[in-house]
Amino acid sequence: MKRFSMILCIILCFSLFFLLGCEKKPDTPAELTFPGLEWGMTKEEVIAALSLQEGDYEIEEASQGGSFSMTIEDQIICFGTPMQGMWLTFCPPGSSPEVYGLSNVNVVYPEGTDMQLVRRYMESYYGLPKDENTKEQRWEQDSGGHVAHWATDEILGDVLTDEIKQAHFVMDGDPMNPEPGKMLNNYLKRPLREIYWSDDRNIFESNGTLEPCGQGYLVFSGGYGLLADYWLAEQAN
């Protein structure tokens, strides 16, 4: 991740390319997708959707069973202003490492960006944030208005069957000492999809989420929804 963050930090501002129709409103804003993309897309589908050419991006292949990332090194107009760069994460859901789907999109904006303008554009796409000015559970510090959070009303535990929960989560005993290969119960409370906006990079740096770079961040996360879709489809088959 440090390698990708360093790449994003040294992107030059000498050229502006309209690689993505980011001004287009998402077809399914309730899914909290990044404009033009859908959760679970393969890297080939993402390349086609963003009209990327060879040299526009860099991919670090995954180790067996791990995620891999795609870094886009060209500036893109998104939510009314050019971003500094972005990287996307593809994860293998469930127990099939040969299947990779888009699970996260991270956007970096350069110093001097009007992040309030970005936020207004986002509100026109996704509606008002779910919460703000609160002590967000993912960070130890109060956001103080520097973090806005959109999230689906559905959480992971709402959509999974009891059979899936028993198979993949610690349902009894010490929740901090899970059985090998099982997830903690608190993950069942996570929204299926969510977006974070921030104009204060220090909030993300202090949590170790992102490397120091740029001014503002957007984090699109669809991993829990992708995981739920995979498990439910697997059970149906």
C-alpha cells in the first residue's frame, strides 16, 4: 500500500485527462458505487468502464488468496474537481480465490482542493450523509465535521442466513478469541456499502488507513456487500 501511496503523491499536475465520466450520476446511488463502476467488477470490466489504455494504470498482482490493487496515475475530473489519483482494490470473496471483484475505491485530492465543493457534488449524487460531527467508530478522534459518512441501511447481519453466520462467524464464546478461519461478530454490524469523505488527511493517517498524501480523501467500500452476495449465491447453488 505504501508503494501505491507514494505513486499517488508524485503525480504531476501538468496534464488533465477526462478518462472517466464522473459527472454522470450513478444508475444505482443506493448501492453507493463509484460513478461508472459497480461492486464486484473484474479488473477487465473496470478498465473498459473507465476507458483506460495501457499505461494509464498500474496493477500489483495478488499473492495466492490475497487482494490486488490497481493504481490510476492520471488526473480525473470527479465530483467537480480533478483528483490527484486513485487506487482500487479487488478481493477474492469467500473461499474462491480465483474470483476477484472490485471491493474498494480510494480517491486522493491534491493540496488546495475545495473539498466542500466535492462534498456538495457528492450530496447531489447520494443525498445527505448518514452522520457527521460524531465520534466515528473507525477512528479514535472526533471527526469535528472533517468526516462525512454515507452508508446503506442494511448491515451484513441483516442479509445473511443463520447457516452462513454459524459457518463464518464466532457466534458463541469469547468474541475476541475467534475460532480459526472465522470472523468476529462485530463485523455483522457493518453496513454492506459505505462512503467516507474527508478534508483532513490527518484523520486517515492517524488510523493507518492511508499514507500521507494530498489534502482530501474519498473511500468507497463495498466489501461486506460483495462478501454477502458471494456467500448467498454459494448457498443457493
